[in-house]
Amino acid sequence: MEKIKVWDGFIRFFHWSLVLLIAVLYFSGEEGWMDVHFVAGYSVLSLIIARLFWGFIGSDTAKLAALLHSPKAVLNSIKSNSYTRGHNSAGSYMVLAFFCLLLVQGVSGLMTTDDILTDGPLVQYVASSWVELASSVHKLNFDILLIAIAIHILAIVVYRIRGKNLVKPMITGFSAGSELKDGEMKSGWWGFLILVVILSLVLYIWGLEPLEMLFS
């Protein structure tokens, strides 16, 4: 069966980097490794911003417009077992949910404090009521994010049982399906370049101190 390119290199890097960084965020937060936690958090925030940029100029399967579907289309995609090029409608809703949850997590983290030793970089600039709200949201939102991850993994398992391997295309970039058609693929290196620029700016503005502590 013919293999069709469905994911560019940047999208695959983005996906697996998030898997790693969310794990780092969880364990560093639990263990109190706050310098690691901050650097990982800035990295996730930079990834999401770069991904949103790539959603306008990237490959057709990476476009934000490709994630917008009607509720009816979502229900139909859940019932169907046919291959789609990129995310199906239900998967698109999950991707959008992850974007929102990760943005909330990143922005709230910038204004979060533990009232003892660790403050986010924006704590000193916002009202105490906003800091209190952000700190509560940061904790609650991560629990919601973990639930969303569990649902995502469950969906992957269900599709695998139904004969569709969603993991392999996110590793290789290719999917096999006679009904799939070629689309526009952009070089993932442009996405990497955008990420490097954004991550460099974010780390320069907020991340120099935790980086120095990590490597001192």
C-alpha cells in the first residue's frame, strides 16, 4: 500500500518534545526542582507559540484551519474507522484542547508563587489577587491536563484495537491508506527556526537565572 507523507518534521518534534517536557514538568514540580521546572515550562510555552505560528505557515496538516470542524463531523469521525490525512475531526478537538490547556498552564505559571521561595517572573508586576488566582489555576489546570492526556492515550489504544496505528505516523511521518491524497508539505526546518528564535527570546527574558542555577 502506498505511503503518504502526513506529518512534517517539526510537527513530529513538537509532539514528542511535549511528551518529554510534560513528564519533566510533573516530576520536577513534585520533587521541588524548580529551576528544572521553570526551564521546562519556558520550553513548553515556546513550543506552543512556535506551533501556533506553524499553524499559519506550515504544512497543510499542521494548519490551524485543518483543526476546525463542526460537532457533527466530530461525531461522524468517532463512528468511522477510515483513514484521514492528519488529525480526524475528533482528534482535532483534542489538539485544540491541548493548545488551550498548555497556554493556560504556561501563562498562569508566569504569575504563580509558592509564597516561600519561588515566584514566577510576572508575580512582581501583577496584583496579589491575580497571583492568587494564577497559582490556583496553575495547580488545577495541570490536573485537567493529566486527565486530557489519559483520554488521548485511551483514544490511541481504542483506534489501535480497531486496526489504526496513530503512533507510527507520528514517528515516521508517513501513513498508509488508499484513500489518502498527497498534500502540501513544508520543510520542518522553518518550524525549528521559529522555535529557536522564540525559545531564545523567552530564555533571555526570563530563563537566564534558572539556567545559571542548573549549570552552576
